[in-house]
Amino acid sequence: MKTKNKIREAALIDRKTITVRFSEVDSMKVVWHGEYIRYFEDGRESFGKHYDGLKYIDIYDSGYMAPMVELNCQYKQSLTFGEEAIVETRYIPTSAAKIMFDYTIYRASDNAVVATGSSTQVFINGQTRELELNSPQFYLDWKQRWIK
Amino acid sequence: MKTKNKIREAALIDRKTITVRFSEVDSMKVVWHGEYIRYFEDGRESFGKHYDGLKYIDIYDSGYMAPMVELNCQYKQSLTFGEEAIVETRYIPTSAAKIMFDYTIYRASDNAVVATGSSTQVFINGQTRELELNSPQFYLDWKQRWIK
Amino acid sequence: MKTKNKIREAALIDRKTITVRFSEVDSMKVVWHGEYIRYFEDGRESFGKHYDGLKYIDIYDSGYMAPMVELNCQYKQSLTFGEEAIVETRYIPTSAAKIMFDYTIYRASDNAVVATGSSTQVFINGQTRELELNSPQFYLDWKQRWIK
Amino acid sequence: MKTKNKIREAALIDRKTITVRFSEVDSMKVVWHGEYIRYFEDGRESFGKHYDGLKYIDIYDSGYMAPMVELNCQYKQSLTFGEEAIVETRYIPTSAAKIMFDYTIYRASDNAVVATGSSTQVFINGQTRELELNSPQFYLDWKQRWIK
């Protein structure tokens, strides 16, 4: 039972194709490492559209914000200007009042893993900015809808 | 009379030294042209500290915002990573409900003009976001204090 | 004859749809004015793909670089997070050794003009970094191919 | 002996004061999480000036580049526009052909820890772009000079 659920949970994956901008490339002619944080954000936003209800605006409209508390990135290869990459964003199921994602960025031309990463967001009240210790109702609803 | 006033008005100038960051340099190993917009903003903010009362936060605390409506930049030379530059921000007097600046960016090492530019901001009400056709009182006070 | 040519020349227009990123929005909840410079660059790059041979990499591979020498932007309305916009990039024919574009950014939802702008680039030798006073051959070829 | 050396090694710390820019603040009116990667880079560069010989340009002039392979950031509190922060960059001694740093960002006004982080860079040959398995001579010299 548990195994089956886990497998189904692991299936919450979105893939978004991005194209490297000139302004994202540094003097080594490769994407500056800080730009990958933007790619991860592109991935999260694409994920939130795919599995409707977890976009920034959904969170905000529900009366919450979801600030980042932890971010990690491992750089394996480089991307250069004009190259296409695929940002694969995978939802990590958790019972905590957190949103956790893993990321893998692939070069589109040869499918090589360019970078991996992970992020953890918490919920704060949009008005008081205080930390929410329990998952907001909209998040429980979203989980119910997509993870079951 | 007029000439004298003009000269005195022209004296509202701030100079801020900046150092080019690695992340601001593009694959041609020079500052990406879009970064100069940030340098201008650094210049405005430094100006607003120097001539106290025109920082973003002062405008905001007075109940207004000052969005950009026009921006121009002429690129003369390039800056490379690690170089120091001086952002010279000059207030352009106007009776309109606008904030206008001219900018000159000099390379610190040889005083060469690297870029020039100008910007125009208007005032909007912080709540309604509607355009203010007349100069807000805080801006009139600021002019009173610093221009004549 | 000339009129007809002009009309045909004016037809070099590309339209690219972009989506506003969270990281591009400032504390006023609208796109920070400096980000439009990136949108213009997105427009130029899309144009260079559409009218093949004028992408950054084409210029570079031909032994040249095309640094920006003049940039202007007029802000009419604002864009907020998640909104789609269309960057319309129009080639401005010139006999000078320059690449000139006009830009109009439209909000996708209501077709309102959000911003307009223009840019001028010159050619420098990729090795010596010296200014090219005459149009490089690849640029003449590109014009030949696409304009008349 | 070893303990003493470790203590001395741990003493390679640089502190750089930064001021939050308007363009770095997001729609939540706090610094966008991706900007901290820039602050870490500011910290590394300041460190490389303080302990002369480890700036990007020193590495480059020695015939190498030092791309990022691992980056982590933990966000504890937020910074808002205009606030000053101190980026504390601490060198992590290693016998590997790597440059490793820990970071702590403090709010200047109350000394609260705003964020912590770490980074690992490797060396590649500036020409061939191949990974250097052994520490370049300039790096051994730098260690000799500053860590001993």
C-alpha cells in the first residue's frame, strides 16, 4: 500500500523548457551560477500551473506567502548562451507545513544533467507575516486533489 | 538673475563610487548594458541620501510612489569586472510633478566618460495608484529646502 | 519605388510572448523598470531567430560583436507577476554600420501598450575590439536576404 | 599543534557591509532569495581582496577559472530595502583542489543572523576548461602565505 502511494506521490513532476539568455551568461561564456536560482523558480511556477493551485498567486490569494528557507544547488556541467535546458521540478511529499521540491536541469541537446537542486519553503500569514506551524487549508486541499 | 539661479540649481549633484561585480559582466567581459539601469538607481538613491528627503523610502512614507516613465542611456566606453566607476547624478529642476535626473558614469581610473543617461519619474498615489498631476507637498518642501 | 521599398522594409517585425517572473516584480508589485531592458533583449534575440542570421551568436561567429550604444524606454503602464506580454521588435532600416530596433511591449490580456523603446548597436571587431566604420559583410548579406 | 593550526586557519574571515538595493527587493518587500547568491559573491570578492591573491581576477590571471560546484543557503530572517547587512565570509581549509567558504549574513542594525550558506568551487584550466585534480601552484602559494 505504502509503496504504491509513494510511487504515485513521486509522480508529481513538471518539465519546463527554458532558453539561456545573453544576460544570464558570465564572462566565462556560461550561465552564471546565480541564474539557476531563477531557473528553479521558473520550474516551481511551471509546476504550480501544471498541478493547478500552487502558483505564487494561488498562495497569495489564499492569504499566505511561501518564503524560501533552504536552497541547495549542485553544478555538474555548464550551459551557454542560446542553449535550451529542461527544468524538471519534482514535488517532495511531506506532512510538515512546508513545500519541498527537487530539481534537475538537463541540457536539451544531449539530455546531460547540468545541475541538481532542492528547495524548502514555509508558510507565513500574508498579513501578520507570522510563521504558520500547520499547513494552510488551501495547501491541504491541493494535496488532497493532486496527491490523494 | 535667471543665470544665477540656474547655476545654483545645477549644483544638486551627487557622486557615488561603485565597483563592478562579476555577475554584472557579460560574455564580452564588459558590464552588460542593462546593469547601467541599476547603476542609475544606485545614483538616485545616493542622491536622495545626500539631499535628504528624496530616497525611495521618503517618497513611500509620504504616501507616494515614483514610477519611471522615461529612461535613456548612451554607452560611450565599457567597464570590466572589478573596475571602479563614479555615478554622477544631477537633479534637473522642473516645475512639473516630476523627478528628473541626468547621469554621467565615469571610470574611476582615468575619469573617462563611460555612459550618460537621463530619467523621468512621476508621482502616483500609494493607495489608489492614480497619477498625481500636481507635485506632492513633500516634494515641494524638498525643493524649498534644497533648491533655493 | 522608394515608398514601396520602405513599406517592405518596415515589415521586419517579430513578436515574442513573455511571462513576467516573480523575481522581475518589485515591491510595488509591478515589473521593475530595469527588467524591460531584458525584455528588449529577448525581443532582439527572437527577431534574430525569425529573420535568421542576426542572433548574437551569428554576429559572434562572423567575427564581430554588437555592443549597445543607445537605449531608450518609455513606460506607459505596468505589468504584474504572472502576466503575459508581447514584445514587438521592429527593425529600423539604416545604411549606417548600425543595428537599430524599435520596441513595443503589449499586455497580452488587453493589448494595451505597456512600454515603447529603441536601441542602437554598433559593430566592433571581435579580436581587436575596434569600431567597424563600415557594415560587416555578413550584415550586408543579411540585409540583402531579408530587406530587399 | 593541530588544534592551534586549526584555530589559526579558522581566522580567515572577511566582513563586508552591503546596502539592499530597491531592485533586489521583491513584491513581499524583502530581498528576493536569489539575491543572496550575489551577496555571497560580494563576500568572496571582498575576501579575495582582504587576503590578497584569491580574487576572480587573480585566479584568471594565473590561468584558471573557479566555477561553482555546490551552493547552499539557509534563510533565517528577511532584509528590506535600504537596510545594511554584513556578509561574513569564512574560508574553510581543505587539502583538496577546491575553494570552500561558509557565509553568515547579519542585519547591521541588530546583528541578527539573516542567512547562512556555503559554497564549493573547483579549478579548471582557463584554456582547455578541463578540471584540475591538483591544486594550482598559485593556490598553494596563497595558502602558504595566508594559512601556513
